[in-house]
Amino acid sequence: MIDHTGIVVSDFERSKSFYAAALEPIGLSLILEYSASTTGSTDIAGFGQPPEAEFWLTHGNPGSVRVHVAFRVHNHAAVEAFYNAALAAGGRDNGAPGFRTHRYTDEPLQQ
């Protein structure tokens, strides 16, 4: 099952406003937002139904976008098995499996 996905946008503020309006009728709202100083790279915003964001915006250059899709699993062993199978099948990573601590902080939503 897909856990979350995201896109890169060049105009972060405008995109947040657009998706807030477009997603509201289907019950999704802006619930998480992290600054570049928190993530270590760029601003991100998550839309969903509390407590989980399932659609993410990342501020960046859409012309150089890599796709981001995260699959939901039930334990760390499944993560490791998936990771190892993907690498063995010819996949490449941009970081080994592990907690992305900026996602699990109690930092308040910044608007």
C-alpha cells in the first residue's frame, strides 16, 4: 500500500494555497510544515487528515524532480527486505532506510 507521495514545486507559497483550496473538498488539509532549517535542505508541507500527511510539497526545481513514493510496511524487517531486494534488482538509493527525525518532531505547524 502507498503511504505517501510528494511533488516538487517552484513557488512554495502559491502551491500551498492552491493545494489547500483544491484538496479541501476531499477532506485533506495542510497539517504539517517544516522549514529548510528543520529538514536540512528545503521547505516541505504535508497535506492529509490528522495525524498523517499523505501528500507532500517540497520547494525546489521541478525540472530536476525525482519521484517520491513511500510504501507502508508493518515492521523494520520488511523495510530492510524491500531495500535489499530493490538494490539487488538494480535500484539505487539516495539514503539507506532509517527514521527521518524531522517528520517525528512536535514542531508546531508554521503558516
